[in-house]
Amino acid sequence: MGADTREDIINFTEADRYVAPTEPAVLEKLNWFKDQKLAFMVHWGTYSQLGMCESWPISDGDAYWSRRDYTWEKDDEKFRRQYFDMNKTFNPLRFDPDEWADFAKDAGFRYFIFTTKHHDGFCMFDSRFSSYKITAPDCPFHTNRNANVAKQLFDAFRARGIAIAPYFSKPDWHCPWYWAEGCEKPVACDRNPTYDPKQRPELWNKFVEYTHAQLTELAEEYGPIDILWLDGGQVRPSNGQDIRLDILAKKLRLKNPGLIFADRTVGGAFENYITPEQTLPKQILNVPWESCISIGNGFAYGYDDDYKPPRELVRLLINVVTRGGNLALNLGAQPDGRLPRNGMRAALGLGKWLKKYGEAIYSTRAVSSRLPAGEFGFTKKGDAVYALRPLREGKIPPKHVLVPWHGPVRRASLMDGEALRFEKAEQGGVTVTLPETQRLGDEYALVIRLEA
């Protein structure tokens, strides 16, 4: 079993302060986003070689939580040199972008979030503006035909009808204009710049130009892209770290009309949807949102990872979708370039379930009942309402099931079209009679279509 997913323990003031975009093309794209429901997220970089947490251990300010399992080197400076030098041994010879894309298609994923650059600054694409990249001469993989990893992946996924969402870290801890030497704070003191951007505008302006150049590369040369997934919420105007997204957005949307920005945790005009991490709300949120949740123990690959089983992934997806959101399932890739087999197996189990029940998930909208929903959640598409209830392992649904739906019902059926007997319940809702075949099967969840 992977890391537990928390419910309703984070502060959802982000939803309260959500700023809806006004551009018609962006609003249209957000409607498209709400239809997709399921994203494949991959964290992959040099850190996979050690099976360690991505980037965070090199920040002294984050050592208290990110270095707990790393005991081989106590000297912070030496550890950082070891980390940054992992580009010189990164050689994922078994990487096959078509295998990744075929798997994602079979697993039912509709869009792809890939770490083109994490906070450590290592580029998984052939950026002209950095020498710290997988295509650089000091990286042994640079001669491989698939060396420009992001391009190969985006082309392969796009060819299979899967939308593209580059993950990009706004902070870059390898960049000399972010963790700059000789400033007020020592390098790697914390996750922020080593200087006050207002006091050192010459450094900050160079960093902004660099950031704009790389994001323009991704949007214009690796596109078309559908979502720009920006991480590193400390980089925000209110913290004095304004990267001038207003200017950049106008430029990037010329070639990518309606481009969605997920400027996560920042709020304002460029957090077009909110992104709870490893958690989900108990209630419906009436703003666009997406929970990013790992299939394994964390976002990066770990040698001793456990993976959530298909039943748990089905439960997560139902809980997210019936509360109005999308689910981004993360699988950290191995150092040899493959996706971990046990994680793939779990996601393919979800994909198999979606082949039968995807009608109740994709292109739906969450709806609430005036009655207590109990373990049921509801989605709607056209005139059909879908009642979904995850099942515990070994749990057999009773012959007569109370579905707490308050609206009119003229027909109830299973997803294969088999009609079900039903009657109005005295306490409200409808009582549905299930056939023996449905009661004996193990489908991870009970799904009933109700038509008005």
C-alpha cells in the first residue's frame, strides 16, 4: 500500500480566493480540463539513481524532513556536490517513450504532467539556456536517440491523443541568478533566493529573463501544450519574487490559445485551477481543481516503494471526481528509464475498470443530493446521473441497495445496460435491487446509472 491519502485536513482557503479567468478561450479550456478527470504525472530526474526525494534534500531549510533517510554524508556542502554531480552518471538506457505512452493510454490517462525541470535545475529537455541538462556532453545519455526526453515523451503521448502539461519549477537552485554567491544569505540556506530581489534587481531580472526563455522554449518548441504546471509557490509577487507571468502568458497563449496556467498555491489570475497535494477534500469544491497523489510512497522513485492497489486507485478516483475534481496519479520513473512494474500494474487495473465504468467518470460533473450521500457520490452527464460507491475488499453489496438520490428516476440500470428494479424509499431516495451476478462480482465499486 502506498502512502496514505489525507482527506479534509488541509486549508481550502485557496478555493475561497480563487480568481476565475475572464478570457473566453481559457474558460473553454477549463471546461475541457474538467472533462479529462485523470492525469498521469511522472517525477523523473537524476535523483532516481539513489531512490531519493527529488531536489528538496539540497535545501538546508528543508533538511529536517527531506534528509531523514539519507545518512551517508553529514557534510552539507559535500552532499550538495554529490547531488548536483549525479548528472554525470545518469544513463537511462532502457527508456522507451512509446512504452510509456502505450501504458498511459491503456491505463485510461487523458493528460500527461511531466517534470521538465524540478527545483534542482536539471533539465529533462534540450534547453538552449542551460548546460545542466540531460543532453549536455557531461551526461552519458546525451548521445542516445531519445536523449531529449521531454520532446520524445510529448510527441509519443500527443500521438495517442493524450494532452500535454509540462511541469516546470519556477525556482532553480542550480541557476547562479537564484542561489547567487556572495549575497545576504548563503547558498542553499533555504528554498528562496539568496538575496532580496528588490535590493538586487540586476540579479532578479536576469533570473526572470532566463525563466521566460525556458518556458517559451517549452510552449513554442515542444508544443502544442495544454497546461503549464508551475511549481514552487514561494516564487510569487507577494514574496517579492515576481516573474511577470502576466507578460509571459500573453506571449505563450498566442501559439497555445486558452493555455491553462496552474501556478500552484499562489492564487490570482494564473492559478487557473488549484492543486491539493497528497490530499483531497471531503466536500464538492465549486472551482476547478486537481489532486496530485502518488501511487507509490512519494513522488520520486524509491527502491523499497509500496504501491497502492487498483482498488485504492478506483476509490481515489471516485472520491475525487464525485467532489468535482481531477486526479493526477504520479509514478516515479526508475533510473534505467522504465516505469516500475508494480506501479504500472496498479494503474492498469484502474484502466481496466475504466474501460467498463468510464462513462460514469469522463466528461461528467459532480452533483450533490439533498439527502445525506453516505458512501455514495454522484456524477452527471446529460440526463443520466451515476451513483458510485467504492467497495471494500471482500464486501458484497446487499441485494437491496438504498441509493440516496433525491431527483426523479424513471429507469435504473447497470453500466452494461441491464435494467434494475427500483422503488422509492420511505426515507427518501430509491431502493435498487441488484442481480446476483453483480453481487458476486468484485468490481472495486458499485456503479448505477439513474435516468430521469
